[in-house]
Amino acid sequence: MSTTDLSASTGRLYGVGVGPGDPGLVTLRAADLIRSADVIAYHAGTTKQSMARSIVAELIPPSAIEEELRYPVTTGFADHPGGYYAALADFYDECSDRLEAHLAAGRSVVVLAVGDPLFFGSFMYVHDRLSPRYPTEVVPGVTSVSAATAAVATGLCRHEDTLTVLPGTLPTPELARRLADTDAAIVMKLGATFPAVREAIRQAGMSDRAWYVERASGRRERVLPLAEVDAQTVPYMSLIVIPGEGLRADAAGRHEGSTQAPFAPDDEVAPSGHDEGGPTVHVVGLGPGPDRWLSPEASTVLASVDHVVGYGPYVARVPQREGLVRHASGNTVEVDRARFALDLALEGESVAVVSGGDAGVFGMATAVFEAAAADPRYADVDIRVIPGITAAHAGSALAGAALGGDHALVNLSDNLKPWPVLAQRLVALAEADLAIALYNPRSRSRPDTLAHARDLLVDAVGAQRVVIIARQVGREGESLTVTTLGELDVESVDMSCLVIIGASSTQVTGTGRVWTPRTVTS
């Protein structure tokens, strides 16, 4: 079969990218398929003509059956019992039914897509529904990202720059956070979202290198610096290009060849790392879950510093704002990032190290003190710890008052202490009749530690002690399981869990609440 003879392969579905707007950017393969199609389908807005069809109108043969797939809604609001996305799902079902009628009749169906069919394209949803049942081919197209970058006429990313493509429909804080964490970016889906997108770019400190591109490669193409754009004139078919700076930054955020401090404070920026007593590192406990559990003092510190250092998921919880640099790292380099924060403070930067839960409970506070104690250069750095809600006490509260009496907190990881020491402590605590909260109970690298601990404790105090498994406390997917030592299913536990083993006096109410009495009898 030749690439243009569709009649020899009936009942085939084609997703054909027609490029961003200029008919001259339509590929030869796409043009051949369009000229030979039995059916040409294309999506259109609620009140507008199809942009995809307009790009290739001269290629559509008079004999082709045309299927206009007009959206019932194009914004986030819909008069549908299931909401906006349910309304779209029904629409895509209807589109697929209409196209399937042609496919079942043996016709070739070409679905036009602006840009590339599988890059934020409507064809994806038809593809999901029909490709399992009919032969399907996807023909790539030039994306709006490529056309817009060409219109700006500057390098998008260089060397080890990372590029992130983001929808402008993200909430402003989330969009700002993701922008701050990348070198180069494309923000799509503008229109009504433009004011919020511009604010997110301002918060990320990227406004001065952001370019607005409207209708890339089309006859009405516009290219403007972001600051010059009138928000009232922004159509959906527009995007923002933020080229990477193309230079590697040093540990303090300065770029190679630069002699200027990266974030010269103005009157509205918080004081430098040299507080009244000298250089300072703030170590901030974020709590175990939702923002509402963050203390006012922690919020104030995070709103004032220029640098935030920490494990990636914790750094991601800090809202991005203009002038803030976030330094995320992995989960096993605590002392390294502590030294990095101390060095920033010595250079006069204002810095906070963030930690989940309470920073002083199996958190980053100790790592910062360890790093400072090991190097005399840090002798004059003041380390200030801002407390947070601990995971243990949040888990206890979820259950009721499981830690209402005397209790102990134990890190079940044996990375920093040998298993014999850990085992001895667990047995001693249980025999002393304390409730025990176990942090880091079970990981991929330590799949058997919790089972060993359970067996030790069953031998020491019996199988009937109450056990709580608190998962994702304060976050999506939160759950609580109440069981006993003997019935504890270790396979259900992972690093998102906190395990509490009750004292002999710990009780479970008729409604499933768990509490430990304050009074101890001999």
C-alpha cells in the first residue's frame, strides 16, 4: 500500500497533526492523508470555527465527508451533574461514536489536530476510545512550542538546562513553585488564566525573561515581552516562552562570570542571614501534612528568607514567591544540605532548612547541629529551630489519644544505629509499659525490620497490645487501621505510615477511638 492510498486499508483511524497555524508547516505525510481521506473530522470551540480545518482547508477533497466535533464547553464550568470533566467525557464518547460509525462502515477517518495530536490534543481522547478496536496511526505535527520558540528567536534551553511545559490552568502557587524549580519553561492554555499566570511568573522571579507569543506562525502572530501584554486581549491560542539563562549557578545561586549577588534585597525583602547575633540558619518544622498545621512563626520565617533548603517533597511545600530560591535534594544527604545552608548563612544569605513534622524529632535540626559541630568555621552560626506538629502526635490525634500517657518515639531505621541496639531499646520500652510510636517503619531497603520488631515485642509483652497504623496523616489518602501486635500485617505498612504500639492500659472505645490513660497503677 502506498502512503497515500487509504482505500486499500479501510476502517483505519488517523490522528494527523497540522502544525501550529502556518499551512506551510503541514508535513508531507499529513497532506497526503488529508487529500485521500474518506472522512475528515476536526474539533471546534463552542462558538468558533475549527482552527485545524482552517489550516488545511485547501487540502480537503470535495468528496470527503466532514465531521465537525463541536465542544459543548471550553472553560472549567459546565451544567452537568458530574461537572466540567464529566461533561467532556460525555462529549468524547459522542465523538467516538460518530467516528466509529464511519470506521465500522470501512471508511478511513482522519482527525485533524492543531500542533501535534498527542501534545495537549483533543485527538488523545478519541484515540483512547477507538485505538483498541481499530487500526490507528498517529502523524506528528509541529507543535506550538516549536513555533513560539522560533518566533522569540532565542535559545530555549542550553547545556544541562531543564525544560518544563506547564498548563496555565494550574493554581497560582503550584504554577509558581514548578516554574521556580526549572530552568526554561513553556506555559500554555492562557486566555482567562493569563493574569494568574503572569502573577505566578512574577513570584518565580522570571518576568524579565518571559515572552508572550500569540497565534504562533499564523498570519496574526504577535510576540511581546510579558510585561507589555494587555490581559484583556489574550486569546486561548497563546503561550509564554521563558528561555533558560544558559549558565550554571554556583551553590549560592550566582551564575558563572557574575560578580553580583543574585538577590540584592530591596526595602520589602526580609533581612539577610546575619541576624542581630550574626549569621543564622533557621530550621523549620512543616508539620506532617496540611498547610493549616503550619505554625504562624514558621510561616513568618518562610516568608522572610531568600533561600529554602531541604528534601525535595518538603521544599515543594513552601510557596514560591519572587526572590525565593529553593534548593531541593535527595533523602539521604542530610548533613550535606546542612553544610550547604550553613555556608549560605556565612555568605550573608537568609536561609531556612525545612523538615517534615517537627525539625527536632528525627528531622533536620540535629543534622544542622552535627554539621556545625564538625567544622569550626560554623562556630558563630546561630541555629534557630522553629517547632512543628510531630507525625507521632498527629497520628495519635487521628486515633484519639493513643499517646495520652507516657510514651516514646523510636526511629525504626537501622541506618544510623545497629539493629541489636534498636532491638534492645524496643524491648526495654515495651517492658517498661510505654506506648511506642515507630517512625520509618518499613521501606524497600528494610522490608523485614518491622516484622522483626513485631516478633520481638510479641515475645516480650504478648500479642494483645493495641497497634495503630496511621497512613498519610493530614494528607490525601489518610487512613487509620486499629489492630493488635499479633494481627499486625507488616505488608500493609510503608514509609507513609506511622505505627503506634499501645501500652498495656491502652483502650479502644466502641466507636473505634484509641486512648491511653494518664494514670498508672502499680
